[in-house]
Amino acid sequence: MPKSKLRKKVQEQRAHDQELIDLTPQGPLESPSWLVPTMIGSFLVGLFWIVTFYVSQTQYPIPNIGAWNMLVGFAFIAFGFSLATKWR
């Protein structure tokens, strides 16, 4: 006796669904252990850099680059934010 078309479609659909399940990537469910300390450290270094720049009346942390010290401080903070996007 021939099999019904409906049964064949259901079996094909299940096989297709199983292939999709097998192809889904299984990434890590937790962040690496170094990520949070590096992120917080980057935030703090950037904050300290900018505060030092203002408190020293633009003389430190690097005297010869002047207001570019602000960009360095914000670069540390931006690096911290980029790490924050990877935190789970």
C-alpha cells in the first residue's frame, strides 16, 4: 500500500527542522574571566586620566599633547564600552 503524501511531507519537515537545529551555532554562555576586570579597569583609567588632566590644569598626564589628553581618556572609556557589549 502506498504511503500518504501528508505523512511524507511531515517526515520531510521534521528532517528539515532537525538540520536547522544542527546548524545553529552554540556560542559560549558566559563571559571570559578577564573581561569584567579589563572593562572596569579601562573605565577607571579613562576617568583617572581625564580627572588628572583637569586637576593639573592641562599639565599632566602627558604635558606635550595638551588637550589631546582628553581624547586619550575618552579612548580608554570607549574601549571599556566596547568590552561591555561582549559581557553576558
